[in-house]
Amino acid sequence: MIDRQGIETPAVVIQRPTLDDNIRRMQTLARTHGLRLRPHIKTHKCLAIARLQMAAGACGITAAKVDEALPFIRDGIPSVTLAQPQMIASKLDRLMAAAQAHRCDLRLIVDSRAGLDLLANRAVEQRFTPGVFIKIDVGLHRCGCRPDDPAIPSLAEAIRQHPRLQFVGLLSHAGHAYGAADRTAVATIAEDERRTMLAVARRLEDAGIPVPEISVGATPTVLAATQFGGITEIRPGNYVFMDQACLRLGLIAPEQVALTVLTTVISRNPDFLIVDAGSKTFSSDMGAHGAGRGVGFGVGWPRACFGDDEQVFTIVRLSEEHGFIPRGNSDLALGTCVRVIPNHACPVANLARTLVVLDGDDVYEWPVDARGRVR
């Protein structure tokens, strides 16, 4: 057990009661609206947290990368969606072999005929039948078929007719919501996503192609949405931790932030206080998808005064191992421990070897099991 006051910095710290509340709250939202919850584990990459999500009622998990998904498949997660198109045969082989060995319901996505052809080829070779979603671009303009793409029905029919593939429906990610101005703008994006996905589904159904599932996902849109009619599944990730992006959008209260970074004032110069956490702890991410509208790299307080509006400061610059706080009204003594809400929790967790968990009087660590797994 770790001494609460003796935590060495920099440390990525999880408030366990807050984490548990966030997990329960999202599961309740899903249950209330008759939705399946399939959390995106790229936020935490931690088996201990995934187990809590599954115990609360999640139907499975979402992962971004093949090697990121593997520890969770091997841990017994019964259903996994890989939400990135794959164009490398060896990665598909590795993933399908693990899913087959552990009897995992594996769902993959396609947004091109080339991707579908590769997937079909590997499924035949592996003698494995994955579920397949067609990814729809609802505004992020990253991966996905445009909603009016005339090739969508033929792509869906090709999946449906292939003996080694199962067409499970449509999938989207409105990640551009992170760049919105406020909660109202996020709610508009969420409704646009819902209507777009229902329109694509109607096109397929009019062509005689049933659409069993419509899966959407992004923490901001799920929190701000006013209706979920026609949606079957949500895939938020960031909700377990929350961060400065969610606060800026007015989606949460500060007490809902479960992940913060502890760092110590180690030096000072005429302009800045210097702390012992830099880009190798916070990352230089200004927000998800490069859409951050905030200033700096995190908002913090002296640890003993967390949340006090009169003692708040911003980390305005980073080098690899150092953070810069303007002295101004934050002229803290050397050795002061400060607590910072980062802009974007997901890369912070990925940079950490372990998460320090504060659970009442207990302090312990959880490994970040899929840390650095980006293939």
C-alpha cells in the first residue's frame, strides 16, 4: 500500500469513488434509453477499469488498435469492436486468432471495398466469422463513408452475402463535437448524427437490407443528446475519467473529474513556476482530434485547495519533463504539490505505466495494461 501523502510526482491519480460514480451514471443513462453500452477502452487501457465497466452492465468494449484489444480479449471480455479500418493482413490474422481462441464476439469496421475484400480474405483463411459494421462519416471527416455515398448499399449487400462475414449494421463517431463551443452545440451535433445514421439505415432497408444495429459514440454527444430514438448502442470512452474538454463544454461539474495529475513545483524563475511534469506526462494534446479550444495544457490548483477559484492556474507551456505556470497570483512555494486536470485524459493514461488509485484511506496502483500498444 502507498502512503497517500508520500505519492511521488509526477503521478496520474484516479479518485476511485468518482470513477465508480461515472461508470454507474453512464450505465444508468444507457439502461434508461434502452441502449447497449460498449465503452471505448482507449481512454484507460486498463483491465481493472474494463472489469468494473463490464460488472456494471457493459455489453463489451470498443478498442482502437489490434494490439490494444488483445489483452482485453485474453482477459475474457466477451465482445469487442475494433473501431478502426484495417488494411494489414497480419494484424487481422492476429486479432481473429485471439478472438477465436477466447470465443470472443469480434466486430470490425469497413469503409471501402478494398478493406472489405481484405477482411473477407482473412476471414476465409482464418475460418472465422466476424461481425462487420460499415463506418459512416457524420462530420469528423476522418474515416468512414459519406452518408450519401452510393456504394453503401452494395457494400452492405456484399457483407451480407459473404459466407464468412456477418453484417451487424452502421457505426459512427462524432468526434468533431470536442471542438464545439458549448453544450448546446454538442447537442446539435448529436442530433445531426442520429438523424444521419437513421437516414442511411432507411436507405439500406428500402433496398431490402436489414440494419440490426446503429452504434454511435463520443462522450460529449452521449452526455448532451436529448434523444436516442433508433440508436441501439453507445460507445463513449472518456466518461470514466472526464477532463478539461468536458468541463469547457459545460457537460460536467468539476467533481465528476476522476483523473488528475499530481506534480510538484521544483523551480522558479522571474516569469514561471516550474513543475516536474511535462509533455511526457500530460502529452501536448490540446484536446481530442486536435479540436481543443482551451488555453494551455491543463488547469490546476495547490493540492490542498483543489477547486478553489481563487487559487486556480493554467499550465501554459510544456517541455518534455517540465511544465510552466505563470507566476502571477500563483506564486507557490518550492515543493508545493499541485493537482491538474489535463486537457485530454486519454493520452495521459497511455503515457503512464500505472494509475495511482485513491480509494478512501487506501492507495494502490493499477497497471495500464495496453500502454503504448498502437499497432
